[in-house]
Amino acid sequence: MSVNKTILQFFEVFNSHDVEGMGQLLTSEAQFYFPKTQPLIGKEQILRFFKILFRQYPALSFEIQRIIRQESRAAVHWTNRGVNRKKEPYQNEGVTILEMTADKISFISDFFKNTEKF
């Protein structure tokens, strides 16, 4: 699978809140760095985080604005919008850095403009 295809698939399963599908795209020892949290090491920790996130934001989807690639790495500029569990609207903009190992995601690091809600 190409880097671009993996990235697009990752955001597609994210937008569907498909945690199992996300797991199929991660290496077992993947690392995830998210603002205001400790690093999440390993696929199981990352998937647990996303399950919690999807409970907090039952409606949350991302739209890719651009992808900048360098070999097996990519920077994905996105915008998102959704609603939290209190029915309050949410939107943000940021960049996710992704690294691939053998066509799976091994590293994720998020940078976004508004971290007030997290």
C-alpha cells in the first residue's frame, strides 16, 4: 500500500470512528504524541485513546487540506469539525505528522491550533 493510500485510509477510518480499522493500519509498537497527554506507545494504548476521544466527541470528522510527503513520512494539514457529548460544536485546524514502516503507521504526532478543549 502506498504512503498516500495509507494516510487517506487512516483519515477515512477515523472519520467513521472505526477503531478496529485504525488498528489494522498501525504497527504493534506505534507511537502517538498528542498535545497535553503523555506519549502513547503501542497500538493498544493508541486505540484505547481513540475510543475515549470518540466518546467525548461522538461527531468528529477531518477534512484533509494538503499532504506533504517525504519518502515514508507525511505532514497532513487538516481541518475538523464536530460536536462533543454535551452537544457543543467544535472545530479546529492542525497538522498530523505520520511515519510509515512496512506500509503501516508507526508514528503519529498531532499539532493543532486550539488545545483549550483538551
